[in-house]
Amino acid sequence: MNLWLVMVLSGIVTYATRLSFILLWDRMAVPELLRRALRFVPAAVLTAIIFPEILLPTGSLDLSMGNARLLAGILAVFVAWRTRNVVWTIVAGMLALWGLQYVVR
């Protein structure tokens, strides 16, 4: 029962925190510099998550042709550049990763 209580309370606190920023954002005068800076947060967070997974799959820098994640990432970047479609980028990257992992191992 304690586990469920912690999960429900954590969900309520998380929801309330996010909702408070949404409600306050309309009532506050946010400086234009901050507003422009916040537009880059999603790209920065995704970069911080993705690049270590691609470049450091074993904990050390791996730029070799044996790094399936790096090769799949390069293909995904190419597909994103050519199609400008998120779904095709994810599909191509995942299929390439799975195929390369099968071939490399």
C-alpha cells in the first residue's frame, strides 16, 4: 500500500509542478531573452541524451565502423535531412540499428 501511495503522491506533485508553470507563464511577463533561450532547451536535452549513447556505447569513445549505433545515427541524420519527417527518421534509424547489431555481432 505504501508503494501505491508514494506513486500517486509523486504523480500529483509532478502534475502540480508542471501545471503551475503553465498557469504562471500566462500571468508573468517573461523577458524576451529568456523566452528565446528556452526554445533551445529541448534540443540541448536530446543532444545530452543521444550523443553519449551513440559515441560512448562501451563507456569509451568509439568512432569505428564497428559502432552500430554511430552508423545508424548517421543514417538517421541523413534520413532526417532528406525527408524532414520524424517518423521516417526513427524508423530508418531503428531498422538500421537492429540490422547492424545483427551483422556486427
